[in-house]
Amino acid sequence: MRENKKFLFVMRSILITLVSIYLVYADVRDVAGVFSMASHAVDDVKHHSEEKGKKAARTIKSLDALFEEAQKTQKTPITEPADTEK
């Protein structure tokens, strides 16, 4: 009877230890997963911001070219058509 109680005590201790190790492992994986998802979210935001910046730069360059073209046309004198009725 006493050997039976000792065996049950040892088995319970082993089971509790194994379950504890599993729970710690599962929690560590969950925490690592959360940080991994947060890292991916940050990378996605960075990529999105980079694309927006590139698009804004292209827009500004095209507007600058348009304004330069408008300034060039304003600087050139407008010649009146020659009088063909003489």
C-alpha cells in the first residue's frame, strides 16, 4: 500500500512537471507569435509609407515639370499673325 502511494506521488509529480513544461512552451510560442505578427504589421506599414512617398515624389516631379513648361511658354513672346490682306 505504501509503495502504491509512493508510485502515485511520483507519477503525479512527473505529470505535473510535464504539463507545466508544456504550458510554458505554449505560452512562449504564443508570445513569440504576437511579436512576429507585430513585426510583420510594422513592415507592412513601412512598405505602404514607402510606396506613398514614391508616389508623392513622382507627382511633385511631374508638377514641377508642368510648372516649368508653363513658365517657358509665358516667357516666350507671343507673335501676332502676319497680315495677309494687303
